[in-house]
Amino acid sequence: MEQDDAILTFSAPAREPGRVDAIASPVFELLYASFFVTKRGVPPGPGSTPPAWLRRFALEAPEALRAVADFWRQRGHGEAGPETFLLATRFGYARDPDPERFLSDFGRLPGRYLDEGTVQDSATLREESERIAARLEVLRDPETAEAWAHAHRGFWRLLGPYWERERRPAVESAAATFMAQLAVSGDVLGSFPRHHFAQFEAAVAQIRKAEREGRVLVVPMGLAVSGGFLFDVDGTVYIGFGVQAERVHERTAQRVAELAPRMKAFADPTRAMLLALIARFEGLQLTVGDLAQQLGVSQPTVSGHLRLLREAGLVHIERRGNKAYHRLDRDVLHGLLAGFEAAVVEGADSENGSSA
């Protein structure tokens, strides 16, 4: 079950036209994908199932992805941060039709940004500002900046055609839908999908302020699943979100609703102890009377709980002569617990709608 949950946030100076707009942004797609690959590694490390593009290209072209994933680790800085988003927003690359201008200009941007002192100017970036400044100092070196641009140019050679073919139509549709709803409602927040993270209280005041000043840029993204970003850059709020996020929520709600009744089997201490006893003494063929005696309850009480466990598929009856014995189905137990964890923690189905 694929999932990404990275939601970047920062605030820093930038120059974005004073209006509310929604666009497809290949530059932001590239930078978000780079951040995500750096976070998960190649092959992807433990966690929820990664997006389809990462699974695919980690198999087809691992070296191209690894050049991006390992860039900062090889230079002693761990994961990437928001520094390249800062450069793209500060110097006006968000609306470019492809990332090439940003990649070609990249070598001179870190030094220019640092010389302007903009990292320290951001109140909301104080905790991160030293790390951002350190990474920008690394990128100030021309050879290092060229290595970053070279790695990401190769990365986009893989992702670009995939994004154009498989993702761009949905991204442009989402941007058009947002603008159409905005034209009717006049309300930025009301124009987002219902379960968008921009609806969270922490973001509302920030977005409302930018909306009043007419500085909001919405960026639906095809390479994100349910992650995204919320950047407050010199009064302009950039809001990026995976175009699959609403479907992720709906599928999660559906799966939780399907699993919740079966999870009731674990909600009673007597039933939980029945499972433990049946598993522990599996080779001794415990009867209902044995189980009742162990738990200190009546046989009818045990029989009622066993019926619920059988209905959940967790316990099966084996009959030998006139005796009925109960056996724990460990595969069902493991599958039920894993399925519930996947539904709650990972929260998404794969892009093709199949279950993991």
C-alpha cells in the first residue's frame, strides 16, 4: 500500500505575483520527489509502501535515484531540507514549464541567497536556519552545485516523461478544479478537497492572511500521494498537495470500516485470553470446559466468546468423536492485525486500486 506523508513547511522571503492561482509546477515536482527519495533511500527503507514511481525506478534505474538519495549523506548532512525550495521560490522558478532553467542557473543561486541574508530573516525558520545555511554553504561551491544539478538532471530524465504521461493530466485537472471552485465560492480554503491538510487549524490563519492579500499559489502534485508542502514565503503561501490525497482518505475510511467489526474480537479481555490460551496450549486440545475453568467463567460465556472469534475467522473448530476442540488460525490473526495497521498507519491503497 503506497504512501508518502512528507509535508514540508517553511517561511522565507520570495517574489511571487500578488494573486491567487493554481498551477502545475515541474520544478516543485522534481524538488518534492528529490526530498522524498532522500528521506526514504534507494531501495526504499522501512515505512509505508512508497509511491509507484519510486518503486518502479528504484528497480529500473537505481543509480540515477541513488545519486540524488545519497547526495547529502555523502557530504555529512543527512537528509535534504527545504533549501532548494527556498531557491526556487526566492528566484522565481515555480512557474517554469520544466526544471531546466532552474538546473542551469543552480550554481549561482546558493551564494546569491546567502549573500542576501534571507535565511536568517525568517522567524519561522530559526530552528532550521543553521542547517539550511550550512547546506547552502556546501552548495555555494561550484563543483558541488554542479554535482547536485547533474544528479537532478538525470533524475528528471527518468521522472519527466513519466510525470508528463501519467501524472500531468490529473495535476492540471486538479488545478482547473480548484480555480473553478474558487471562482464560485471566492474562498481559498473552501476550494480545496475536503480532507486537505490546509484545513488544519495550524494552517488556516496563515492561509487566510495570504488570501486577503491575494498571494496564494496552489500546486497540485502528481508525484506526491498524500504528502505535500506549505510554504509561507514573504507573505506568499505556496500549498502543494498530492492529487491522490482525497482518494487516499476515502479508501482508508472504507478499509477501516471493513476491518473495525472484526477488530472487536480483541476488544474484550476474556476473548483476548481465550486466544492466548488456545495458542499457548494448541497441542493439548482444550475443550470449552477446560477454557471456562482456566478463565473462571461459565461455559456458556466461553461459548459466546468463541462464537465471535469463529465469526472473525480467528478460531476454527476441530471435531474428534463427540469432542469439539478449538484451534487458532495464526494466518488470519497476522493478516487481520497487519491489515489494520496498514489501514491506520499507512492509510492508502496502491495507485492502481489494488490492496496491499
